[in-house]
Amino acid sequence: MTTSDRPHITAVAVTPLTCRLAEVVGVNYDLDSLQVEVQDLEGEARWQITFPGVEGFRVLDEGDLGEFWGHVPGLVIEVTAGGWWEQECSRGGFTAQWTKKVREYFVSGQNACVSVFSWREPNISTELLATQLPAELSDSAPQEIPE
């Protein structure tokens, strides 16, 4: 497949947050939501991206999703055309195409990427790794309380 054969993706950034070397380090799903953890491989930032009201998701190697790369910078993008939803709609048995109005999101990582069908925008929280916390907060030993 050449570059010109790839589907054209249209997308918008969900957040102004960007990360040059993002890595998906965790995915956790329950019936209410999907949590995707992303870590900056060049720094100490870590994000938890929570998708409430998930209809479906997939995790694939980044090499299998080349058409998603480079369209819109952002930690999370909303795919508005040409993405996984359109691929699924080409299947005759995909009845959701007529009955559901979900949105498609994409989280890219250096090794794994996550595509999500969700009813609502994701919530994004930023964490600092222990190496960035002040020493008195990052020490795992119990703190003595002065009398």
C-alpha cells in the first residue's frame, strides 16, 4: 500500500496537550468507561484519559495505523472522517451505523494506539511521576508526625 492508497483521515485535536514521544502504557475497561494511560517518554508527564460511555475500542500496533499519523497534533484527536468508524460501516453486519451517533477518538503511542467509540468527550488528567515530586512527597516510607 502506498501513501496515496491510504484513507484520508479528517480529525480535530480534543486538547491542546501534545507529546512528541507518547507511549500508551495502560488500558483498563469496565462497563462504564475506558481509561487509557499515556506516558511522555522524554519527560516525566503522565496522563490518564478517561472515556465515559464507551461503545467500543481497539488497541493496535502503531505500524498498522499509518493513516492516522501526522494529521492533527494532539494527545487525543477526534476522528471526523475516514477512520475506524467508516471502516466498520463498510461491513454489512455493522448495524450501529444506522442506530448510533457515537464519536470516534484516537490516542497514539510509539508502540500501541487506541481507537475509541464514545458517547462523550474524554476527561484528561495529568500526573507527575514520583521523580518529579518533592522529596518529602515521593518517599514511600511512612512520615513521622511530630508530637
